[in-house]
Amino acid sequence: MNWDQVQGKWKQVKGSVKTRWGKLTDDDLDVIAGQRDQLVGRIQERYGIAKDDAQRQVDEWNRTLDKENEYQREKNLEKKAS
């Protein structure tokens, strides 16, 4: 999922962000508002990690979103076919 899509679906993906990075508060998520650089910065702050590590985590998380979306598309196609 490209980052524009993440921004557009921020309300839907906030739960996934909260699950992945539990130290982020609801206020953090509101400030981040789908902005990648804000997410990376908040992860750095809350977890005390380097920017590169935070960016890597965000990239990995984004790839999992792609996999989840692909799975959902396949399920929807199967339902339509039945």
C-alpha cells in the first residue's frame, strides 16, 4: 500500500498501528494523522531507537498491510464467485 493510501485510510489502520506499537498513545495517533515522518519520529521517541530502525519497522508494517489487503481482496472475490 503506498503511503497516500495509508493516509487516506488512517482511521482504519490506526488500530493496526496501535497493535504494532502499543506505546503510542491515542494523542500520538491523532498528531501523526497518517504522516509517515510523524509516525517514524514518534516510534523513535517512544521506543528510544534510531531513525533507521524506526523506518525499517514502518516499512515492514506497511508490507503486512499489503498482505492483509490482498488476502481480503481474495476472500471478497471468492464470496462473489460462490
